[in-house]
Amino acid sequence: MNISYQPLWRTLKERNMRKEDLRLAAGLTTNMIANMGKGEHISMKTLLRICGALECDISDVIELEREESSNFQIQK
């Protein structure tokens, strides 16, 4: 499974916020924002700071994406 930050980008867009606005509101570094932009993992502590700053639920920030496995086969 992978973590997707698409809900966060949608949340920011709905609120007419930029990534820089989020960075300042949540006290994030530019590296944290860049890592999320690349789909890399960030700490749970950082996710909680984002949720606190945006006053939202974690489902408004991240979602899990299942990996499609080409090796997976269902036995009949």
C-alpha cells in the first residue's frame, strides 16, 4: 500500500490555500512540503500538525492506495 496526499491537495484547493499557506499555518518546513509533493512518507506527528492547522480529519489529508500486483492470481 502507498499513501496518497491527494485529499490534502483537494482540501487546500477547496479552501483557496497554497502549500505555502499550509507550511506557515502548520509550522512545516519546505522539505516536508516537498516530500509530500513527491509522495514520500512524513511522520504521524506532522500529519497531526496538518490536521490541527486545517481543523480537519486525517481522511482530509491522506488516503491509502492499494498496489496492483501483477503476480497476484485468484485460484479457482
